[in-house]
Amino acid sequence: MKGKCGALYPAIKWVVKLFSPKFTVEGAEVLPEESVILVGNHAQMYGPIACELYAPGSHYIWCAGEMMHLKDVPDYAYQDFWSEKPKYIRWFYRLLSYIIAPLSVCVFTNANTIGVYHDNRILTTFKQTVQHLQEGHNVVIFPEHDADHNHIVCEFQDRFVDVAKLYYKRTGKAPLFVPMYVAPGLKKLCLGEGVRYDPDMPMEQQRRQICTHLMDQITRLACALPPH
């Protein structure tokens, strides 16, 4: 459902595109004709912005559901972005978290996003994801969390893989997860070798295998690039 400021969103997107780096896509030839799930490193704000503007094909992006609700934005934004700022300046960022709330809701409810929650609403996230894949759209996910995997990428929260089980149940097709390295320094989105869901493999093993493959591929993509 689109937000109330839908008429304003195209202007916001135009301004963001004007002042943000222009990314090029490398490896798009690896993409099959079918819809895929693109899985990448977050690269702070660069990953979501670059993918909204330049990711290949029609696509939807997973985003924090809290950023789509006016009452939830301040606490989420402050905790996630600014809670570790020096104490003497935290008051400013706390204030800023309230100031950005209306803009956040406008952007995240009008962009092609899928709200992600960490409670029972995650089923809605999965259902929307499957629906968009069935309609021919790619879906972009940034599953990193605050634990280092290596010097390139953080560990992945692995439950996003479960969407493949629902997609397979609905369609009889095993979706493909495609690794994507976001390189802001080089202004590139690099795509690598995908890994397909295996319905015959136990889910716990499946999560581990798919996440390991994706993190390793992202690392390889990064290391193959010039210094950045």
C-alpha cells in the first residue's frame, strides 16, 4: 500500500538520484530469465539507495518495517543509526530521529519496499515476497547483522532463506539466491554465482549452506576488484 505523500515521492527520488553516486552493474549476464532473490552487503546507506536506483530489473527491497510507521521511526532510527554517538551530542540525534520520521514514512511506503518485522508479522513479509516473485519482480535483501564474518561482509541473519520454502510450496519452483557486492568506492553493484534452494535438504542445513555460499561469493567479488 502506497503512502499518503505519493505525489511527493518522485521528487524525493529525483533529488536523491541527482546527488548520490551513479552505480554501474557488473555481472547482470548471470541473471536467468526467472525472478531471483538478490542478497548483498548493506554498505551503510549505499546498498539500499544504489539498489533502489540501479539494481537490474523490476525489483522490491526488504526494509525495516519500523521505518514505515511514524510512531516507530524515532526509536528505531536512533537506536540503529546513532545510539553510539558521543554522549554530549546524542541529544541532537535524538531530536533528528523525530525530525526525519515523516520523511522516512514517505520514502519507505512509496518506494518498492517490503516491510520486514521480527515477530509474527514476518509471515506477511514472506507472503509479499513470494507474491512479488510470482509477478516477475526480483527481491533484494540485506541480511547482515552486527557480527563480523570477515573484513568484507558481516554475518548474515539466516531466516530470510525460509522464504524459499514458501515460494516452493506455492509454485513448485526452487528460487535462486544471487550474491551481490555493493562497492560504494567504485560505484559498482557486482553480481556473482547464485545458489538454488534445495527442497530435499533440511532447513537448518539449507540456511547455513546458502548463507555461507552467498557470503563467500560476496567476498570473492570484492577481492577481485581493484583496491577500494
